Amino acid sequence: PGPTRANQRCRFVPGVIWAELRYFGWWPVPLTRKGRRAGCNRARRQRRGVSLDSWRSAPGWRLSKHAAQNPCLLVVLCRAMAASGAVEALSGDVGVVIDEELLRSAIDEEAEATKRDDVDLSKYDKPEMKEVETLALSFKNVYQIDNLVGFENLVTLRLDNNTISRIENIAHLVNLKWLDLSFNNIKKIEGLETLTKLTDLSLYNNAITAIDGLDSCKGLQCLSLGNNEIRSTEHIMYLRQFTELNLVNMDGNPVCEDPDYRTVCLAYLKPLKYLDYEMVDPSEVQRAKELCQDDLLELEEKEGIEALAYERDATRDAVLEELSAANIEVAETLFEDLLKEDAEMPRLRVLPGLQDLLEEFRERYKAAAEAFKQLGMEKHAEMEKEVQAARAGLQAAANENASKGVELVQRYAKLAKHTFRALHARGDVEMSDLEQLKKANSALGAELTELEMHCVEQCLAIIDTFETHFGELKSNMLDIHQTFFRAVEEYENEYFDALLTLSEDLQKKLADGIMPDISEELNSLLQDREGLNNSMGQSHDGHISRILAFEDEARDKENARFKTTFESLQESEKERNRERVLEIAAIMERNLKAMHDEFVDEYGEEDEFA
């Protein structure tokens, strides 16, 4: 097929065999006279210092089996490898550590290849590494993945053709989409749990025996596991969970010799479009599904049930997360927790009529819980609105302060410019000529400081107002909590009274012989009047103590939320103030330095100026 979107963005162009050539640092070219000439021209560019990485992002050129054996093209490839240092990198005996020098070199090569004239490479340090989106460390004889802190915005990482034995230290690269670890010594797929945005993964030519460790990579689209040690079709079934996986390469694994290998791949991997360098034929997929029809139907039914359960759990988790943010998640779990943690409940469940009492208790609890959740979410929304208003007020005060400060600095800059121009025009400059400008600089510092003090007063007033309003809202929320817990406590007392009445009625019926056909367990329980009363009492006491414990926990969380939010506003204002004070000092120092530079550069009076 011609170059489609899929084969432009993947390493393995369907229907051709040039994967190995790509992994030796080269994108193959069409086997035509024009194509060979283009390849030679590219090799010349490489010898002049242009990195081969600049060509790796080009559309996927196609190369046939026969073309791969063409001597002219192989010469071009060898020259390119020699120019890029790939051969030397692979010939070393000692592994290379990813250090600052290697990273700087890779960044420089990528910047040169992509012509990023907007980046000052001489000043690349840890903070600026966050701007890097592509990092190529191919053919570097790297033996361990390490020292990639600071590349959090990395999208493409190429570590192919090294001696890496373990996937590690990349959990922080959460924006990674393309990861190339082909031609290494990796035995296990691991360390990818946080890479949820990964779409392209190549582990070609390693020593992997099992396909696992990819559960978090739900968006995986292209997976290359060719030339490994995978032997069972069970591992193919693992890939069924990836609903966007349209390209898989397993060529070169022992499993490919299994007669059912291709049938299993085509029948069970639903979105598959390319398999082992070839485009998938829809008619072949249909035949494969017919061969596996019974097992496939059973699997699809099971997956449907699991999907419904997953959707239900996901919905519940989302609700709990929302309620947790409002500190009212206890409404969803309290009743079940009371029964689950009740050690006496298994013994009491044999009592006829107990289930009816529990259902009545549950229904009353649900009504109270729904009212609690509604009021709690409304109050939480008010509290969030109050927090946002406070933050907005602080930001507005800071912006106003900054705006006025800019006007003062600009006014001083005009004065300094006019003064320097006048002094240069006059030619004969003495120290006294700069006194007026020094006084203006001191006045600027005083005015900026006064502005900052006024801003601090405004911010403190906003925080004080917030403390009062937010404290009132917190008290209202605690009242809502108290109303709910008192209602649950009342329902528990009424349930306990009803349980006592039920037990007395059952004991009386047993004594009167009205209950002839009962189980031995129930008979024993009713005969032991004291033991039954103790069990009911302990169950009730346990329920009450847990209700009170949950109430205390909710109250503590509410107080902690108030304290954390208030202290966060205070700390952010303190940090802003510290930065502003330092900035004012820096402005004044910069102005003095400008006077110094102008005076010394022109007249050499450094000692006198000092």
C-alpha cells in the first residue's frame, strides 16, 4: 500500500521488510535511480554534520526484499552509519551512563536537525529541559536508563540500539507517546504504569518472554515485539484489551511457528490493521473469526459482563470522589460499614423478621443520606466559590500593584535615558552629575516599597474576610453533618428497640410452643436469653460507637480543610511578598549597575564611582 497515515507514523511499513535497516539509524529510500541519488545526498549531508535524526521523522519510505539486498543502497547505509558514529558506539565494551554531556549533545543534535533557532542551546539547564519534546539516545551504548529528571514534557524518546537490560526511571515522563527500546537486552516489560499517553512502543529485538505490564497504556496503537522469546498464543490474548491497537509486529518470535498464531491474532485483536509487516485482509479476519466462533462468543459475553461491572464501578468511584471532595462520602458507605463491622450480625441473622427490620432501617437511612448529600454538595459549592473569590481578590491586588510598579519603573527608565544622553553629549562628567539619578533610584525603591506595603494590607484584609466567611460556611457544614449523624443515631436506637421487641416475641412463641419447626441454631439462640440480649446489646453499642467515630472523623476533616485552605492563602501571599521585595531590591541594584557601567565604560572612574 502507499504511504498512509499509519505507515508514516509507525516503524513498520506494511507489506515490506526494512525494519532492521531503520534500527541501524537510517530510513530506507525507494530503490530507483532518483532514490539512490537522494540517499547519497543525505549521506553527504551527514558527513557535513547534519544528524540522521532529522530524517527519521520523514514519511515511511518503502523498500522491497530485493531492494534491501542492493549493494548501492547498502553502501549508502554503511557510509551513513560510519558518519553517525553508530559502529563505534556499538563496538565499546563498557556501557555509557546518561549524563549531562550526553543529554546536551542529544538536545543539540535534535535542535540542529529541526532548526530550532529560537532556542539558546548554550543556556540549556534543568528548567529549560522541560521544553524538550524529542530526545534521541540511539547507538550510545547506554546500559541503564537514568538521569532523565527535567524532561517531563518529553513526547518521543528513542533509546534503541543500546545495552539496556531493564525499563526503569521513566515513570515521571507522563507525556510520553513514542518510546523506542528496540535492540537492547530487555527481558521484561515493566516500569510503564504511569505512561498512560503512550501510543507507539517498540521493544523489537530484545529477550522478552511474556507480554504484560502494559495495562495502563490503554491508548496503545502500535506495538512492535518482533525478535523476542514469546512462545504462547496466550500472550496474544492479553493484547485484546487495547481497543486502539491497529499495528502489531511479532515476527521472529517462536509463537509465530504455532499453526494457530495468525488465526488467533486476526480473530481476537479487533482493531488490527497491520500484522507482521502486512496489511490485514478483512476476508481473512472473517475466516479466522468463524474458526474461533464458539470461544469468541463466550469471550465476548464475558467481556460484556465485565464492561458493565467496570462501568458501574467507575460511576461509583466518580461519585465517591465528588463526595469526598465535599467531605460527605460517609453518606455512601456508613450503613454498609455498620453491618460489615458488626461481629454479632452473623449470629443475629437467624432471627426471623430481622431482615425486615434491617430493610426498614436501610430505607430510612437512604432518605437521610440523600438529604445530607444534597445539602452538603450545595454548601461545598458555596465554600469553593468563597475560595475562588479570595484567590481572585488576591490576584487582582497583586496585578494592580504590579501595574503601578511598571509605570514607576518606566518613568525612572525615561529619566535615566535622558540623563545618560545629556551626560554623553556634554562629555565632562563628574560624580555629582549622577546624584540626582541616584536620588531618583532611591525614590523609586521607596515608592515601590510603599506600593507593596499597601498591597500587603489589601491582601491581609482579603484573607481576614475570607477567614470569617469561610469559617461561617464551615460551621454550617458541620451543622449539616451533625443533623445527619443524629438522624442515623435515632434510626439505630429505633432499630434496636424493634429488635428487642422481636426477640421477646420470638422467645414467648417458643415458650408457648407456637414455633415447633425451627432450626437448631435458632432454638439454641432463643433458649439462651442472656446470650441473645448480650449479642443485641453489643451489636447496638458497636453501631453507636462507629456512628460517633465517623462523625468525629468527618468533623476533623472539615476543620483540617478549613485550616489547610486558610494557610494556603496565607503562604501564597507571603511567597508573593517575598518575591516582590527581592524584585524591588534587584531593580534598584540593576539601576545602580547601569549607572556604574555607563560611567566606568565611558570615563574609567570605577574607584571614584564605587
